[in-house]
Amino acid sequence: MPYPRAFYYMLGVIGIILIGFWPSYFAVAPASPWQFHAHGIAASLWVLMVTAQCWTAHRKAQLPLHRTVGMASLFLFPFLIAG
């Protein structure tokens, strides 16, 4: 695999997302409109799916799960665009 540490980089990306969106979304989430929540949930799921794919790609026994997560991302795509 060309990026053996991609999973760790994705964990860093998640940390940066949490820090970056804390003041504008996470800290005021109860007062946010539903559209913000729809976008936040879709985008967060997408980042978690990419992280899961990075992790499963390097474990040969996890390749079926890797493929399943990839196919599930096709279902998530319209929600991500709509958000």
C-alpha cells in the first residue's frame, strides 16, 4: 500500500476538524438550524468512512469491510452534496 500511515493522518484531520469547527458549530450545536446538522452529519460520516477505509485497506482480512464502506459512500454522496 502506498500510504501505510494514512490512518494516523486521518486521525489528525479529525482533530483539526474538531478544533476548527468547535466555535462555529460544535459549541453552538443546540441553537443551529437543521440544515447545519444535516451537513455536519453527512460530512462527519464521510470523514469517518475515509478513515475506516484507510484502516481496513492495510489489514488484508478487512478488505471486504473496506469494499463495503466504499460502496456505502456512494449512498452518502447525494446527502453530502445536498448538505
